[in-house]
Amino acid sequence: MFNGSVDDDGDGEFNTAQGLARYGWLHVVESLAERDITKFKAVLDSPAAEVFTHLTYMADYTALQKQLIRQANNG
């Protein structure tokens, strides 16, 4: 899920753009830093467990939001 992927639209889903996989984790760092290069160091200095917990939360939150939207559209 996080191997060279990027969350382009902030929806918690990480998709590798063609030709950008060579940047590896930079896409994840960029997403967590809200595309603000001045925040990259803060992300990179964060403990791995904290980063992975946040990424897991983002994925779970997005899945729940999508589920709620589907239910609202079907009900």
C-alpha cells in the first residue's frame, strides 16, 4: 500500500503515478507534510510507529467515510 505511492487528493488512498515510483517514500512524506517542503523534516524525524499509526488511521478513516457515503447514496 505504501511502496512508492502517493495520496494525490488527500483521500487516504495511495496510488503510484506512472514514472514517479522511483521516488519511493517521498510521496508518503509529501502527503504527510501536506505538500509543504518546510514540514518534511518534522515528518522524517517522527518515530516510525507514529508515522505508521497515522497512515493506518488515514486509511481506516477514508474507508469509513466512503462506506458512509455509499450508505447515504443507497438509502
